[in-house]
Amino acid sequence: MSEARRSRAARALWAGAGAVTAAAVLLAVILLRRPLEFRPFEGEAMATRWQVVLPDRAGAPEAAEECFALFRRLDAELSEWQAGSPLTAVNRAAGGAPVVVPQELFDLLARSLELGRETGGAFDVAWAALWGLWDFRAASPRVPTDEEIAARLPLVDFRRVVLDPAARTVFLPARGMKLGLGAIGKGYALARAAELLEARGFHDFLVLGGGQVVARGRRGERPWRVGVRDPRGERDDIFARLDLGDASLSTSADNESYFVADGVRYHHILDPRTGKPSRGLRSATVLHRDATLADALSTALMVLGEEQGFAVVRRLGGEAVTVDEEGGVATTPGLASRLEILHPPRRAG
């Protein structure tokens, strides 16, 4: 393709929680070399292990704890998995009546619908209607039938979601419709954390979790350096690295939650247009100043594939890297010269 550089010797980048581990491992080596300058803080929220790396100075522990408190609040208010969350209330009322929601949730849903339009439905916040058909963590997972999937697909359509800005309500017109923010929520949390830290006077920091990292400023005299893990390699197999500053890097991949049946890998990134796992790519990584957008676009890129996905990502101001099912790597022009391949990743699997 005209805008991509390919390398068939390389393969998968970050993937889900694995990306966090890879970045954290490389970061730990860097921090041990300069122990007095930056300090990592760790916490859990949104079913994710988060790390906040701040200059080792007064106010850093308190600022890190504010970030973790922010993540816990967002989990309680924005998660489709929390029984008492406003989003869960919207899903319960599907086919019934509009539900008043907090402004923050309303705004994030409005942005999600806009991204649905921008990606031609490759990113669809109504994907959650497919819950129950696929269970990638079951002891004996099964592939749903085409008939079962076809019965749910009409419910997976962001265009049917009704938002009323004046009343601040969300309405799902059909029973069985459900909204899920899993493909954008953690990116939004990272974006909010970056805003919080900047407001507290921190200009050089790193926050990572859920397969995504956001960086601001520099690590002393050098830029932040993020390690990229081979998802088919060992847990600490770093095959590439990237200097990162004032941007976010998000990866979606097929190795976080999956099962293999009859020699076919079925993974958790579902194509909302087919109701089945996306095909063609092992991983998709998006670089963008906006962490919220990077999160959503990495999912959309997995669904759209290299050619269409790159066009969307670049139109929305980002850069990207994809790894196809044969292990070939393609990058948009703006990222090609920045990604350093340390060694060819494994090709098997």
C-alpha cells in the first residue's frame, strides 16, 4: 500500500493487559537507573492494574492517589458491569423509558456515537447486546451458531441510541439493546488522569493501564520509552520500543481473551457488523494526543483492517501500527521512523 511500510519479519505488538506488563517491565529498568528522579505508584480499579509514574517530590503520593480515586469513581459511574451504575440502569430500561444520567456519562456516550459515525460502525457502543453469546473465559467455551448471532445483530446499532441533551437522558428503543464502554472507558480514564495531574502542576509523568499508556513531558533529559511486547512470545519478550511524549499509545489485540476451537482462534474483539471476532489483524496500535480517541480507534482499526483503518486513524489525527495474521507489520508514515524493532518477533501461532 502507498502509505505503509511493511516488514514480514515482525509480528504482534502490545495486547491488552500484556501491554501494561511489557511497558512496566521496561520502565522499571529505566527507573532503577535513576531512582531519585521518578517514582511509580500502583493501584487497582476498573479490573485493571494501573501505574502512575511521577517526579519524586512533595505531593506525588497524594496526586497518584487522586488518580486511583478517579479510576474507582469512573468505574462506579461508567461501567456496564457495575450493578448500581447509571449505565447499567440505561441497559435495564431498554425498550422501556429514557433514563437520566450524569453529564459525564452523557458526554462520553455522545462522543461514542460520533466515533461510531466516524468509523462507519466499526466502533459501536451498542456491541454489548452480544453479551452471553461469547464467553472467552469459560472452562468449555463454545462458538455460537450463525442463527444465534443473527438474532442479536439488529440490536447492535449505535444509530438507534437516542440522546436528549436538554433532558440529559439516554434511551434504548428495543428490549435487549445494551451499551458498553469497554473499548473507550479506560482511554477516557487516562485522559482524565492526565488532566488531573497537569492541574496539580505535574508536567512530566506517565500513566498506564489496560493496554494503554499516556505520557506527558520527559523522563528527565530523555523522552519516555515504552517497551512493546510480542503477544506470541514470553511474558517479558520486548521486541520493539518507542519514545513517547505528550501522547497516548493504545493497543488492541487477539491474545488477551480468546479460545481456540477446531484450530481457529476466537478472541474478544468483536466486529459489530458481523457479531463475530474481527479477522485479518493480530494487533492494532494507535498513537494519538487524545487518550480517549486512541483507545476507541485501536479497537476500530482491528475491525476495519489496515487499509480502511489507517485512513480513518489518519483522518482523525492519529498514527498507527498493525500486525496481520501472518505476522507482517505495517505502519502509517508518521510512526514508521519512530518505532524501533529490537528483534524479529516469533511467527508461530
